[in-house]
Amino acid sequence: MNRKLRVPAGCLVFSILTLLQLGAQDTSGSGIKRIDPKLGAIVPENAPVEKVDGNFQYIEGPVWVRKGGYLLFSDIPANAILKWTPGGSTSVYRKDLFAGTYPKGALIGPNGETVDRQGRLIVADHGNRRVIRINQDGSTTVLADRFEGKRLNAPNDLVVRKNGDIYFTDPTALERSYGADAKDKPQLELDFDGVYRITKDGKVSLVIKDLPFPNGLAFSPDEKKLYVANSRPEKYWMVYDVLPDGTVANGKKFFDANNIQGDDVPDGMKVDTAGNVYATGPAGLMIFSPEGELLGSIQFPELPSNCAWGDKDGRALYVTGRTSLYRIRLKVKGIVP
């Protein structure tokens, strides 16, 4: 799709100096690139990247579940939600949510995951083109599968506000690139990529319509800002003001990554309690200040897709690579849903 993106004037953009610094100071043995001294208050010197588990197909959507103390994440081609417990192993938490007939290898299974204030799992079930809740008794509730009577495209990622509202991205990814041959791709009913909100009463409303490929998203600690990653054709992150009624306004480019070398695209992201943003992108796991300054990045053996805070103290960042799950312990505390 080649729609033009209209970005308001006064956008936050990175400087030429920041681009030059991307190639500087690779901390020995750790895969950490330090651009700004402020990164020292976040990432310990020579912090080790630990491989927690591997041999998956393509994993995404990690979320730490406080009650029980374990991590859930999606293996999309395997059509499964997996559970990893510290000191234990990885097991299947939920299997075969998608029961359709897309070709083997297509990215058909669940994608982004989070939990609501009651501890229930909320899933971007993008093979089924819907957002669902998995209840405590194991039953499934469909929270959204249509907008104005038309089927959603392929919900990708989501986040829950403290008031219970759920925001999710819905790119047209299944039609364009997610593994299926053209004849097997679904016929889309919406002709745009959207960011939506589901309220507690079940109403689905469109909050952003002008991004060509919205992907990961996160709130600032006070929930007054919404960050949205745009994956293609241009690579950047947007930030919006969240208004009292739940709509968003004053969209600005938070960080433009088009000139940064790397094969990955802006994807999943999280924030810490100080408002720093941790986002997977072309430089690895990229760490930004609340003002949009690139402080540095962490490289992994594989391209990262998403991340989640976890462990009892909330200071471990779990990162999904393509086929492996990684963890790095940081100095700061993250926001665990």
C-alpha cells in the first residue's frame, strides 16, 4: 500500500549525530551499544543476555502473569500459546485457536498478548481476525471481530488501560505478507489499517486510521501518551496524547528509524516506570527516553520481535527472538500489566 502519511509539523526527530553514534561503543561481550550516558542508569555494564529456551518456529507477544509467576508467549506458525515457568520448562498453554485452512507455515496463530486487571489473558487472535479473552475457567470470549459490521483485518498487538479499555492494532498484514499464497489469503472487508479501542461495555471505536502499518503499542506510565510502532513501508514510532474520553490527538513522530541500518522493523514495545521506551526495531532492542532520544540498543542472536517485563521484582526484560526466548536483567523496574 502506498498511502501518504500526514504527520503534523513539530514532530520529534532524531539528529544526524544520533545516527552517527549508532555505530559507536559496543560494550564488550554484551551486545550493548551505548549512545547516551543515561543508558548507564538502565543497563548494567556487560549485562549478560541469557537464552531462556529455544527451538520455536516464530514467537511473539510475551506477557508476564503475576499470579503464578510465569511468562506466556505466542508461537504463531505453531498456532499455540506457550507457558514458560522460571526453573522449569516450556509447556503448551493453549493450542489450535485457529481452525482454518491457511497453508502450513502461514502466520495464522495468536500474536500479541496482555492481561487485564482481573488477570485474564487478552489475545490478538490474528489468524481468526479478532480480539479474544481467555477466561479463568478456560472459556473464550470474543471481544471484537468487526468494526461497523465489517470483519477486522488481522489484530496484531494490544494493551489495556487501567480503566479496562483495550487498544489494539489491526494492520492488513494477512493479506499482504503473512505466509499464504495469494489464492489462500483472506478477502479483507476494511480498506485501511487501524488502531482501535474496546470499552468495558464492548463498544469498538476507531482511534487512528492514517498509519500504513500500525504494529506494537504501549502507554506511558501515566497513560497520557500512546506510542504506536509503524512497520512498513517506512519505519518509525508515533506518540499521541490520550484525551479524557479515550480518543487520541496531536500525533507526532516520536522517532524516525528509516536511516538506521538493520533488517528488523518497529514491532513490539514496553515502557518502564520512569517512562523510558523499549522497542524492537532495526537496531535491535532500542531504548528511548520519554523525550524520544535514542539512549542505546541491545543486540540479540536473532532479530527481536517483542518484549515484556517480568520476574518478581519487575526488573527482567524478556525478549522474543524469531526462534528463541531471551532475558536480560536491568537496573530499572518495568511496568507489568
